[in-house]
Amino acid sequence: MKRSTQPPFWLLFGAGGMLSALVGAMLVFLTGIAAPLGLFGAGTAFTYERAAAFAHQPLGKLAVAAVIALFLWHGAHRIYHTLHDFGVRLNAFTWLACYGVALAGTITAAVALAVV
Amino acid sequence: MAARRPYVRPMDGWWRRDRFFLKYMARELTAFFVVAYALVLLAGVIRLSQGRGAFEGWLDGLRSGWSVALHLVLLAVFLFHTYSWFSIMPKTMPPLVVSGHRVPAWAITAAGLACAGVASIALFLAFAGRPR
């Protein structure tokens, strides 16, 4: 019997969907709006020192990697299955265009975080 | 030409026919925005690994009007994603039974939204609450 390859992808989709639903909006607000505009004074200032200190801790690395990787896998899975709804034929190319981007992004993030 | 021409219901724009399908499509399309935000963060991590100058260039980019406008759109889409994720959760999770009664859908949605609120406040305090 051929085993389905779906469960691991579905799991990553679900984990990414849950994480983004829980803290995604606040993350966007903090990193993309509050910090760049300095809305809450020095406390939210986004500086090289702060970011580097955070990314130097193992837990900080894990948190950043989890957000980037799980958001990418969540999006890849959802986009892949929505392509079908738009009448796009699913083949190896569309599979790579979705999950390949997530895989490449995950590896890139892991390498960058290891170097930081 | 006696070829049969059976009626085939066209499927073009099927999702625009019905409010239910429109909601489904809106929910699915949030995925593009989630990926976009992940790529913004990925760029930041790559820049961080390249040192101070590179990372400060990325920060300058975040301060541009285009970036702030993009993040306002992202914020709206993420809020919708949070709402839609927990509204379909009663259908995507196995039935939850507490003391013989099935937990109603609205309670699952409300609990999910409450968790998102608590998690977001905790994240805000961790990021902005500490005076430096």
C-alpha cells in the first residue's frame, strides 16, 4: 500500500496556521509598524544590538526560525491546494513552486541563524 | 455533424457565485500575505547574519512609506486570518465532548480568539513592556 505523503505537510500547515493566528497580527504590528515608527518610544526601538542579542540565544533562534519556517509551510500548503480551485493543474512544477519555496526559505533561515 | 454537445456547467469564476465560496477564497488567499511577511522576516534574518551595516539597511527599508503601507495591509489580512482560522476550527478539529455534551462551535471559536488575545498581549509586553 502506498502511504500518503499528506500528514507531515498538513501538520506543518496546521502549526503555521495556528502560530500565525495566535501572534501573526501582533508580530506584523510590532516589527512592521510600531518599531519602525517608534510608536512606543525607546522600549520598542528595533536596533541591531537588540536583534543580534535575541538571535544569539538558542531560544531566540528557535523562535525566529519557527515563525519564518512555519509561516512559509502554512502558506505553501494552502496556496498549492488553492491553485487547484483556480483550475491550475497540479504537477511537479507547481509542487516545487509552493513547497520548494518553503523548503529553500527554511534552509536559508536556518543557515543565517546559525551564522548570526 | 451529429456530434453530441452535452451541457457542461462552466466552472469559470465558480467561487464568485456564492457568498460562502467568496469567504472560502478570502480565507485561502491570506496564505499569500502570510508568505509575504515570512519573506520580509527572512530578509531581515539574512541581513542580520551579514552584520550591522546590512541589518541597518533592512531597518531603513522598514521605515519607508511603502513598507509601512504594506504592513498596514498585512496587519488587516492577519487579523482576518486570526478570525477565519478560529471560525473554522470547530470544523477542522475532532468533536470536543465535555461531560457528555459536545462543546458548541461558538465556544471553540471564542476560546481560540481569547488565546490569540492573551498570546498577543504577552508578545507585546515581551517586546515593548521592558524599559531599557
